[in-house]
Amino acid sequence: MIRKLAMIPAVLLWCMAGPGLAQDSTTGTTGVAAGKTEDAVEIESDRMEIKDEENISIFTGNVIAKRPDMKLNAAKLVAHYADVKQADGSTKNEISSFDATGNVVIVTNRQKVTGNSATLNYATNDLVVTGNVTVTQGSTVLKGPKLEANLDTDKMVMTGGRVKGSFVPQ
């Protein structure tokens, strides 16, 4: 139990930073991976629970997650992480994905996306939003059951049923 309590500050820092900040499981130290500071994530919530045995951190209550290119609000956010073996043989924890549920609102520089739930895969930067999805970009509004988007390529696909759009030239 003492080991787990001693790790909490390092794990909190790691959770806030996403894959750009990694924790060395052999030393318990936390450091920024080269070239990944742009992926830093800050998370605020009413409550946080770490489940090391399941490799997850659970944030509940008025969750706000921010990274330089995106802000996410939700009732609950689950950060999944994995042990990643490094070239030197050490192991580091890195966030692999986020699952958000409950009145999800995602705001980027260009769009606002709302839905019931969302998943972000950090390795691919793929975002999936489901349940009463609305995408707003300027005066253009798209609605549908499911949105699949890649945040690197800006490719977006709406599926799962009827899709409705109100397209306004800018």
C-alpha cells in the first residue's frame, strides 16, 4: 500500500500529460518524452480513482480535459494506459485511450462536437462519438448517430442511421 500511495503524485502528473509524459515503472520517476509535449493533457474533475491492476484512471464529476488542440467536458472520463517497453529495457506507462461518457462536449479550434459518449485513441488520434451527435462548424450543423473522425487528417464520417446537415457557406 505504501508503494501505491507514493506513486500517486507521479501518476497524477502522468495522467494529466497523456502520452507525452511517461512514468518509469522501475524508478517511479516521471519525464517528458522527446517531441511529445504538444500532446500534454490537463484533467480536472470532482473525483479521481486509480486502478493500477486494470491500468485505468477514472475521473468523475464535471470532468474537463484540455490539450493544446482540444477541450473535452464530460460527466466521466476513463484514461486507459499500458506499460510500454523502452529501447533501454525500462518500462514506462503511457495513456493509450480515453473513454468519455455523459453529456460529452469536445471543442477544437474549428468545431464543436457533442454526444452521449466519445473515445479517443492516442496512437491513431481517432475520435469516435456516439449518441445524438452534433457537429457545429461556424453556421454549419451536422447531426447523426455516430461520428468517426481523425484529428490529424480532419477526415470525418457520420454513420449509424439518418444524417442531417444544414450547410452554410463561409
